[in-house]
Amino acid sequence: MASPIAAVAETDAARIDDRPARWGAVYAMALCSFVLIASEFMPVSLLSPIAQTLNLSEGKAGQAIAVSGLFAVITSLSLSAVLGRMDRRIVLLVLTSMLVLSGAIVAFAPTYLVFMAGRALLGVAIGGFWSMSAAVAMRLVPSQSVPKALAVISGGNALATVLAAPLGSFVGSLIGWRGAFFCVVPVAVAAVIWQAVTLPSLPVSERQSARGMFALLRRPPVVFGLLTVAMLFVGQFSLFTYLRPFLEQVTHVSPALLSIMLLILGVSGFIGTVLIGRVLNAGLFLTLAVLPTLMAATAVALTVVGTSVVAVGILLAVWGFAGTSAPVAWWTWLARTVPDEAEAGGGLMVAIVQLAITLGATMGGIVFDTAGPRAEFLASAGLLAVAAVAALAIGRAHRGAAGHAQAATA
């Protein structure tokens, strides 16, 4: 019997088709991903003023990211089963509409509890959208164009990283963090309209259930890959969530310089997303290992030269390039590994990623408040190093399975 990995390789070779590509819908989803990421990680660039306004510590304010991650986990694991055969076009439009409501609630939240409720609603939108994104992308373009479509959708992620953090910091300094959050609302409205115009009907032929997810968990390559994804994102967001306090307390940047630093982070991330699609077809597994290695090295270097503005700027460019490219690589891995179970696999992937973000933000906040930013960044580096080693093991297993498959057919 051929291994699951070898079967995926054979499936990839066979899945060449000439279906028309609906790139307008793909770009509409990219705009939605922009709003999602901008909304989800807006607290990173506004953590300090949020904490001051609501009388919180930076660590507790960082839980705004954790709560959205928690609700994203719950949604991603349950949404497909709850929705059954509902047209996924309608589902995407409803989820994107939730972004509008969430942004308004957060912007006008009078208390910490209301603020967190708005963030929880955002988590529902995040979990639902990302759990279906790979499956929808595979239905919008020919199979050979799926990596490009996933890169385009993730390009919204990268663009949000470019603009949201520096603009959030800058706009927040002008009109306050509430005004910065509300700026996302009209963009979310535009995303709803664009998707309504371009998305085709996306009916589901069979009712989805949780059994599909549990069946995937019986495949060792899938389980090991998801655990590696978890380690990567815990390490990434235990650092990324508390980047602003690090820059303020260790690098001692001014508000204007903070915006420049975050812009460097975002621009390098956008470049990484544009370039990553060119190497994934030829070197996916090597890429999966190299990216967390770069991130781990960067985290360690930040603790050593964190007081140097120039050095930190260079390191943030490396971090942005690797950190924003990593999700594209792992979504490509998912599309190749479970091409016929993309929605179930997407639900599992989102659950793992959001749970990892929640754990990273929560544990990172505890370490940051108790041991300081340098210790917290070193802990992040250790987790990322483990993710790099695990990715190397996945690549070795893939090559071994492919070799056995070739020998069996020779």
C-alpha cells in the first residue's frame, strides 16, 4: 500500500485541469484576509495605549489577541458540521459582515468586557474564514494554480502586516486607539461588497461532519505536520504580540520611529509573500525548515543587540520576511497533503494555528510580565528551533516515502 505522502505526490501530478480561474473572487478574499489580519493583530501596535485606557498591564491587554484566537479555534472545529450543506458563498459573506460589527464594538467599547466581546466576535470570523479558505481557493482556480491563489489570499495577510501595524501606531497617536480600530470598518464593508459581486455559488454536495477531521487525525503525516505548525505559531506569537513593548522598553524608540520599525516589518513580510510562491513548488519542505530557523536566530539576536536601532531594524526585516511567508508555505503543505479533504483539513489547521496564537499570546504575556522581554524572546527562539527541526523531519519522511513509491512502481 502506498504511503499517504506518496499518494499525495501522485494526486498532485494528476490534478491538472483547465477550469476557468476566478481571480476576481480570489482577490476579494485577499481583501477579506487583509481586514482579518489587520483586525486580529491591531492590538500589537496599540497595546500600550489600550492598556493605559483600560487600566491593564501589557500582558493582560495582550489577551485581546488570545480571546480572538480561542473563539477562532472553537469556530474552525465546529462550523463545517454546523453549516452542513449551506452555500459557502453565503457563509463567507456572513463571516465578513461580522468584521464590520466586531470593529464597531471594539472601537466604542466602554469597558474591558465589551472590548473582549468584540474581539470574540472577530475570532468567529477568523475561524470560519480561514478554515474554508483553502477549500474555496481550490474551487476558484485550476488545481495547478492553487499555490498561487493561496499566496494571493495570504498576500492580504502580508499587506495587513505592511500597513496595519505602522498605520495603527501612527493613527492611534493622532486620533487614539479607538479611532484606529474604527478605520478598519469601512474596509470590511468594501470586502463584503467585493465578495458579493465576484464569488460564485459554492454549494457543498455532501454534508460535512466532525468525523472528517477525526479521520485526518488518524494520518501520522497530518498529525506531525499540525504539531509542527503549532510549535511554529506559539513561538512566533509569543514574540510578535509583545514587540511594541520590547521596542519601547529595550530599544527605546519614539512613537514616530516605532511606526517606521513596524513598517519595515510589514514591507519585508509583503516581499516575502510575493517571493515565496516561486520556491514552494520546487522546495516546499526545505522552506518549511528554513523559515523558523531564520525566526529563531532573529529572536536570539534581538536579545543581544536590542538596544541598537539600526540592528533591530535589520532584524525586524528578517523576521517579517520569514514570519509572513511561513503561513503560505504551510497552507500549501495542507493543500498537497489533504487535497480531497481541504475543508476538514482547513478547519484543523485553523484550530491549531489559532490555539497556538492563543497560547503564544497568553504564555508570552506571563513571561513578559514576570521575567521581562529578553527572557520572553529567548523562550520564543527555543520553540521556533524545535519547529525547524520538526520540519526537517517531515521533509526527510516525505523524501523517504517518495523514494519507496518510485521503487515500488519501477
